[in-house]
Amino acid sequence: MAHGVVQVTNPGSSRWRRRTGEYGTLAAALAAAGDGDVLSVGPGTYRENLVIDHAVTLRCADGPGTVRIAPPSGVALTVRAAAAVHDVVVEGQDSTAAALLVETCAPELTGVRVNARSAVGLEVRDGARPTARRLTVDNPAGVGISVLDAAGGVFEDCEVVAAGQSGVAVRGGGSPRLERCRVHHASGSGVSVTGDGSSLEAVGCEVFEVHGTGLHLSQRATGQLTDCRVHRTTGDGITLDSDAVLAMSDCELHDIPENAVDLRARAVLTLTRCTVRGFGRNGLSVWDPGTRADANSCEIHDSTGDYPAVWVSDGAVAVIDSCRVHDVPDALFVLDRGSRADVVDSDFTQIRNTAVSVSDGANVQLDDCRIKEAATGAWFRDHGSGGTFAQVTIDDTATGVIVTKGADPALERCTVTNATESGVYVSAEGRGTFTSVRVTGSKGYGFHVIDGCRSTLTRCRTERCARGGYEFAEPGPVTEDCTSDRAATPDPAPVTAPVAPAPERQPAGASYGLLGGVPQQRPADSAPPAAPAARDSTEVLAELDALVGLDSVKREVRTLIDMIAVGRRRQQAGLKAPSPRRHLVFTGSPGTGKTTVARLYGEILASLDVLERGHLVEVARVDLVGEHIGSTAIRTQEAFERARGGVLFIDEAYALAPEDAGRDFGREAIDTLVKLMEDHRDAVVVIVAGYTAEMERFLASNPGVASRFSRTITFGDYTADELLRIVEAQAAEHEYRLGDDAGEALLKYFTAMPKGPAFGNGRAARQTFEAMVERHAVRLAHVAEPTHDELQLLYPEDLPELP
């Protein structure tokens, strides 16, 4: 199509400024025009690379869309002045350039449509600040709108209808404002904001139908979203990492197959009056030290997957205030030492599994919260895990509160009602302090404490509990001023444990109605329960040898065992036997098998009659250090007593000797431990573990510490081959197989995997396998009748993306 005629008109009244004429090209018209002139462009296609470098107005003579600027290559339209461009169509075909470029100016773009197969549909750079209204970008080959190099501008009622990469990309200090804009059918990210100084403000906008992440902020970028919607993505709804900061208010995220919001690497998020629903993984996922999410007056509900609604791990922090979480598998899952969640005045309802789960040394605090209709109200899973519940009500659950494996929470003025099993259940060396806790209407026991766990109950009360108010296995909890409305109803049936696993349950004691103290002690002639039969040392050594890698570790352990065995034979022959110290230092990164080797070492020593039982008691700083003078020595002595006849394994022992110790009570734990190791050198083997450099500081913290340990065993990181063997073992255990090329792909994957200080080693291999299983399930979910092999085989495409 030929181009039309361009008429240049100067609207000024002075005849000296009148420049009116008709020109055959846009370039000629621009050359004749001056600031303030109007270029009225006739309909047609203009195959020119137009550069507007002075303040003119460009508009279509016959209405919107009748003028096309469509050169064969290069930038179709460049604006370098405070011009106004109305209703034209800009077409670009250059994969190395933008179709429409705005630089170093503040023009007005109204009704402009960009149809392109270019690197960028619209690029704004070099400090430009356009005002764009009703702008449309269709660029399936590249970025929709790019704002960079300290540029910005206001975009009102604009739309990116297709983008082969990000719909909107902001970097290099760009700072646009989007009002009532729509971004959809983009690949990579709907909106991407990257770099220190880059920022985005969006009001009333919508991001949807994105093949990738809806919104991605990284590398110290910031953003503010108000009344926006993100939905129908194939990846996460919103991803923040690398110190990014985002504030969202009155926004909605829904229909997202992955995480609705995912934060990592010191990112900070504030959510106010936002709704998150219809997510496949976590509604809110918070990772890494320094990462923090604050949610106020938000609602998270209707998960479509099997993951917790809120996930906090690896030292991250979440603050949840006046929020509602409902219709999800798990409401809040907090794990890893240093991770914390503070929850105030919030509701967790209709939870299919556990409302609040705390593990691996994490900490939670709930104040004035309500948990209703959950399988488990709260589960504190293992040593170091704890926190505080104050004025929390837990209603209509299978089990109200579970405390296991050394966890030690504090509950104060809480109420548990209508549990179908136990109100509070403690097992496997769980502890817990329960003050003024009331359990009402339980169909099992009010408080059920097995395995002789030493919980503390003060001013607690049970009412209308079908099997009795209190059931303790001796020696049992410490109690004070605890009461019940009546004794248990006679029931000859055996006690049924709640949903928590309970290893090696001891015989239950009597059921107590009105409880005035602890249960009666076992008669002197009553034998303690028999310990499980010890395995032969050959069997245990075979399990040690079967572990992947750890060749140097195995050699060290065998050397120790050989010395002990030969020393025993020398004694039997009437010769002097060496008495090597059996206490050990384990150094190395996480996930290298230190706890497993410690357990096997204890079993081997028991099989050689060096230790009485050989069991493993695993503790950390939180189990040994108290909050006031004198309490630390008591806690350390209690942990040592639990390990009598076995192995006391102190993980991250260097935390007992922080660099800025000051008046830290960790030193008291070390001093107490050194004395106990000397006084009871034959009763307990102590193994301390942690990172190599930090453990050197620990050993230097007390003159007697280093002398108590015979040797240091270093656990090296797993190689890519060893990580592959771990995945192969996991696959065989779960009845999967690696398909063609999967082994080679895994080797490349583990070789490329970052090996920083937080590298998880064996845990990374297990997580990789679990991710492959998940992707395998997604891949086969839509196969009508998969074959037996298809149900087992894992292929390279099942590998997750590298972290």
C-alpha cells in the first residue's frame, strides 16, 4: 500500500509562524515542521524509519489505525522530544531492535498500537518519561514493554496482548507507573523488575495467561501493587529474590499451579488485605535467612495441591496478623533452625492435615488465634522445635497438640475442645510447658503423655474427656495444681495413639481424674521395659559400608573400632590395653550423613559391650541452654542422663560458643559438659558436629574441650557420582527407575548445582528425587492408561530447574 499525503499545519495565529503544506513523506514533513506543529497523516503504509526530534503532534487524518509506520528493518519510530503521537500503528520486524523507541524525553503516546516481531515492542530508556494512554503492544517474538536506564513514565489503560519474553521488563533503574493495564499471553514473566534502583508501581492492573511467572522482582528491585490481579500462570504467581522488596494491598492471586508467592534470598514482602486462592503448591513460600513476609488482613484458601498454605524455611521469617487460612492441606509449616513465624489474631479452619507444624529447630509464636476443623491442631515435631502459644483455641481436631522427638513448646491459657483422640499428646522425648491449658470434650484422653516424657503441666484442667483427663507413662510429667472434672470412663480397650508416630511406646500408667500430683512411681521390684535386641557389629558395619561415599569416614570409624576390639582382646590376655577416648568431632557441610554415622557408631559400641545401650540422643543449643542462671546446667545434665549408656550427639555445637558470646549461657553448657564427660567417661560417648571452621572455634572455647575428644572426622561434600547413587537408591526404594539418559542428565545436573555453604548434599539429592517424582506425576496425570513402565520410569525432562 502506498503512503498518503502528510499535511503540516501550524496552529499559531502569527502569519510569520505559519507553515502549512503537504508532503509526500513523513521525513519531509518533519523536516519542514517546527515545535508546536501538527502533522496530519493521510491513510497508508509509510515504510520509513521515522525519528521525531522536536515537539510536534502526529495524528491520523482519517481516524485511529489508518496510518502504519512499517519499515523493513530497524526501529520503526523513535521519539526524542516532547511530542504527541496519536492512534498510529507501529510495525517492527527487526529481531535486534525495538519497534518503538522513546529516549531522553517526555512525549504523549495515545491510542498507539505496536504490532511487531522485534526484540522489544516499546523501549523507554535514557531517562525518558512518556505518558502512554490506551497503548497496545503485540510482540510474540520478544519483550512487550521495556523500561530501562533510569527511565519511567505513566502507562494508563495500556495492554500487552502477546510477548515472546516478558510482557513488561524494568531494569537499570527504570521506574514506570502502570494504571489499569493488562499484561497477558507472555512467556518468561508477565512483569519483570530487576536491579538496584529499578521499581514498579501498579494500580488496578491485571497479569494473566502467562507461560512462566506472573511477576518477578530481583536484585534489590522494589515494587508496589494496589488493587491488582495475577492469575492463570504456568509458574509461580509472584517471585521475589536477591533483596527485592514488594508491597501489595487489595490484590488477588488465583488459579496458579505453583507457588502463589515465593520469596528467597533476603527478599521482603508486605501483603495487606490480599486474597490468595487456587494455588497448586504454597500460597506463601518464604526461604533463606533475612527473607521476611508480613501478611495483614489477608485470606489464603482453596489449595488445589498437597502442600502447606504458608511455608517458612531455611531461616526465614513470616508475620501473619489478622489473616484467615482455610480449605488447605496444611496451614502453616515452619522448619529449619532460625526460621520463625509470628501469628496474631488469625484463623486456621478446615485444614485437612496439620494447622501448624514446626520442625528442624524452627520456632512459632501464636497469640489470640483460632484453629478449627483440622486433623491436628499443632505438631511440634523434633528437637529444637518450639515456640509459644498464648490464648489459642483449638476446636474440632483429631488431636489438638502433638509434641514429639525432643520438641519443647510453651502453651499458656490455651483451650482444646472436641478432639476425637487426645487433646494433648506427647511422645518420643517430647517436652513442653503447659500452663493454664484447658482440654474439654476429648473422646480420648485430655493429656496423653507416653514414653516417660518430662513435660511440665501447671494449673491445667480437663473436662468431659471420655477416657480420662490424664494418662502418663512413668516417670512422666511434672505437674502442679492440675485438675479434672471426673475420672476416666472404664474402657478395657487398648490405648490408640493419635496421628503422630510413636516409636517404642512404654506401658501406659493409670488414668487420673482429679490430679493432685505426678503418677505413683513404679514399684522397686518392677522391671523396666526390655531394650530392643542389639544388632551384631557385623550387621551394623555392613550398613555403614552400604552408605554412599564417606570412604574416609568409614576408614576412621573402622580404625576406632579395631582399636577398641584389639584392646578388649589384650585385656582378656592379661595385657595392658590402650584406652582411646571415644568422644568424636564430626565436621563438614549439612546432609553428609553425620547423624546417621553417629547412630551406627553407638550401635557398634553397644555390640562390642563398650556401651550399655548404644542409643542416640540428638540435641542442639536450644536443648542445653536455659534462659536464666542455673537452668543451663540442669538442661545439660538432663540431656546427658538421657544419653547414659549411649551417644549424645550435639549438632551445630559451635552455637554454644558464639563469637560475640558476652554473657551467653552457652559457655555454662560447655563447662558442664566437660565435667560430665570426665566424671562419666565410660557411660556416655559424646559427638559434637558442625561446620569445620566454626568447630575449631568451639574446641578452643574451653581448655578442657579439645582434650576430651580423641579425633576429628571430616565429612566431605558428595560428588556428582555419589549424589546420583543416592537418587538411584531412593528410586529403587520407592519402586521407580531411571529411564534412558536420566543418569547422565543427573550427573550434569549435580555437577552444575551450586555448592555454596548451604549446599544440602544428601538432602539435595533427596529433594531432587522428590521433585522428579512430582514432575513425573504431573506428566502422567493426563495419560489415560499409562503402562507399567511409564509409571516407573523417570526421564531427564522430570528434572527440576537448578536453584
